[in-house]
Amino acid sequence: MRGRKPKSDIRQNVVEILYFLKSSHGYEIYSIYRKIFPKATMRSIYYHLKKGIETREFRIEKKEKEKGSYSWGEFAEKTFYSLGENAKPSVNMKVKRHVDEMKLVNQKL
């Protein structure tokens, strides 16, 4: 078989993150991923989000435009992802602990 294998550890880890978050935008998924698995690149995470839509492991929940002062203009578009019908979370406890800690910190703010 040529090309990349159909299963991916990175995509499975993103499935685990979305399992606990329910829905999130790409950059938040990337930042959480990097805290748990520091060697990943932003390009790799976005590649796997796009690939996961094709394999129906993820689905696009919604798209929002956020107004601000960015180097590329005054709007940023955020795409929110959630789990698709082919996602098979295995409940990774390392991811669960990190997401729980993150939620706790956000509640205190």
C-alpha cells in the first residue's frame, strides 16, 4: 500500500481532545495538543483536522468571524470542530486530566 496509513496517532489524539471538549476551534485544539504532545506542529494538526473531515471522524460544527486587529486584516474566521460519526474515542486519561485542569483554570478566571 502506498501513501499514508489510514489511521493516525495524531488524529486519534485530536479525537480524544474533542471527546472531552465536545466542540472547539482549530487553534484551541492545537494549543491543547501541544501542551500534551509537544512535538506536533500547527500544520500537522490542521492537516489532520482536514483529513478527519474527509474520513468523517470530525465534522464542522460552525464557522465564526471574529473582529480584531490582525496582521492580515480586521477579521479572523474560526472553524469549530466536533466529533463525527466515525470517531472512536478511547478515553485517554492523560488528555482527560489536561482538559479538566484547563477547564478548572478557565472557571477561576
